[in-house]
Amino acid sequence: MNKSRKIYILELVIIFAVAPLFLALTKGWFRPPLLLALIAAALWALFRLLTDKKFDRGELWRFSIRDQENEFFRIILLVLIASPLFMLFAWLLVPDRLFGIVKHRPSLWIAILIAYPVISVYPQELLCRAFLFRRCKQLNFNMTETIVISTLAFSFMHIMFLNWVALALTLPGGLLFSLTYRRTRSLFWVTLEHSIYGYMIFTIGLGRFFYGGTASIGSIIPH
């Protein structure tokens, strides 16, 4: 194994395994803010991609794609199908919190709508799609293997929230976003799709499962 491959593997292990576990198992002053940890990792990934001469920088924010109109309608159609399922899930799981943030903390809800895509979604997609897809290609994984790795890595990163709901929802989400990235090769489209689902989660009342400090490690196991 050459030096470059060893470095690539080490990067992936640290970012997608060691760091999430560290954040999940630490607390108090010893645990860095989750958003800062995410942004720091994303900046490292961005630096590595920008210094990679063979990486297509257009993937970082390409808007124009061949099936642009079809892609937009596909995203909207899937969201319309998923919305009632998410609402039913929230009603069964946390009926007292259904649309709670909209009713009781509208200013926070608006702040999330504005900041969420920039400080959370794009860094996640930069890591789990652009960076991870590039590394998998350099490590000679085929596309099917890359999509599986990207899906599992995205879901496992959410172990830091210490609840089974975050892990369960991000698994199909990770697969959906990985397929979108494979098809579009654009962080714009996958960030748009991810953001819409995130808006849905926070709006209907499931946001508490995607915010640090909301649960204990025991709640990873469904009761």
C-alpha cells in the first residue's frame, strides 16, 4: 500500500469513525460544539479537494445539469410522498411536539430555515458526498460500493446525537442523497434536497433528535 492510500484511509477513519464516536462519548467542556467540529472537518475536506488537481471543482456548486427540470420535479415529488409519512412518524413518536417549534418558537424556526443549509447541510454534503466520493474513487471502490460507504458514513456521523431516530432517518436519507450526487455530480442539488428534508424534520417536531445534548447514550436503543 502506497503512502497516499494510507493517508486517504486514515482521513476517512478519523473523519467518519473516530470523530463521531469521540463526540458521542464525550460531554461537558471536553466535548467541542458539534457545528464547529462539522465545519472544521468540512474545511479540511474542502482544502484537500481544492488542492487535488484532478477534482472537478464544478461539483462544489454546479447548478446547471442536463436534466435540471426533471431533477427539480423529482425532488419535489419525493418530498410530497415523504411528508405524510414523516408527519405520521412524528405524531406516533412525539405527538406533543408536532409543529411545536412553529407554534412556540417561530423566530428560532425562521433562523433555522436561513442558517441550516449553509452551516449544517452543505458541510455535511461536502464531506459525505464530494470528499468521500473522491476518496472512494482514489481507493478504487466501484460506484455501488461508494454509494454504500457514503450512505453508512452519513448515518454513522449522526451517532453523536445519541438517539436511534437520527440513525434510522439518516440511513435512507444518506442513500437518497448519494444517488442524487451520483446522478448530478453537484453539491447544489444534493444540498437543496437535503435542506428540504431537514426543514420538514424541524418543522413537524423531530428536530430535537438532531440537536446535540437532547438524549442519553441509552436512547440509541429503541424502547
